[in-house]
Amino acid sequence: MRVIAGCARGTVLFQPDGESTRPTANRIKEDLFNIIAPYVRDASFLDLYAGTGQMGIEALSRGAQRAVFVEASKAAADLVRKNLAKCRMETNIVICDEALRAAQNLARQQERFDIVFIDPPYDIGGMDKVIRAMIDGNMLNNGALVITEQASSAQEATYTPALEVYKVKKYTTAKITFMKYTSNNTE
């Protein structure tokens, strides 16, 4: 697992021991960033269920202004901090908390984001509650991208009229859904 492009290109990131974290495959990450490339520069990026932090680090390497990483596992959150330090990006925020509670707290702090990547463990669900909390908490800038990664067999969820699905990419084991937020389409 490495940073694919930008100022940290080629940096090999630390990976977790065991099977508790499932990093996004490099091929999927490369495809995803090719699709969102025009939106990354100067963006505020939220990496929910951050795992190793590779998605937010890739965004920072490609010119995102800042990233916030949310990870419930203390060991994984420590790994994100270690990877940020390796890439000289340690000024970014790592929150060790459950995704829904972290989103609610970020909303109370009036944090806003341009790109949100949500990649929960495939078997836990609850992504719709996190997205609803972000919308209700006014965390998404108008035109923000919300990108979800799920098992390829997962049913496509219907989140809200404020999120328009504009692309779905299917892979052998994963499905990436790209949505755009429009504040005037809220319920």
C-alpha cells in the first residue's frame, strides 16, 4: 500500500497486523482519485472509518487543503498518525471515535467538508445514519462529493434527495458510489 500521486508519491504506508482493517485496494484508490481529481485541490477531506488513513493521505498528497480522519479503533487511529508522520502531514486531525458520534461532534463544531469518503467494515451497516447526521448537521459544502465503499453485493441505498448518485463503479469485491450534495435539494 503506497501513495500513488502528488507530493508523497511512492511513500509506502504502514499497514495493520492481522485482518481487522481492510485497506482500499490500490487499483480502486487510483480509479477513485482519477474520477475526483478536479475536486481535490484545496478541498477539505473527511475520511470516515479511516483504517490506515490512506485515502485522506492520498487526497493531501494530491493537494487537499486539510483532512480529518475518523477511526474507532485506537490501534488503527495510532496507525493513521504514524502514516501521517511518515508523509510529513501530522498537522491533520485524527479522531478516535465511532463514526456517527464523530460526525455529530464535528457538526457541533461547525466543520464543513468538500469531499467525504466513507468505507465502513462491509458487515456493519449504518452508513445512512452517518450521512443523515452530516446533512442534518450542515457539514457538507454545496457541491460536496460523498463517496462510499461497500461490498459489491450490497444493495444501493437511497440516502436523501440532497445526494445525487452520479457514478457507481463495481469491482470484484467492492462497489464505489459517487454522490454530489446539493443544498437546495434537502428535504
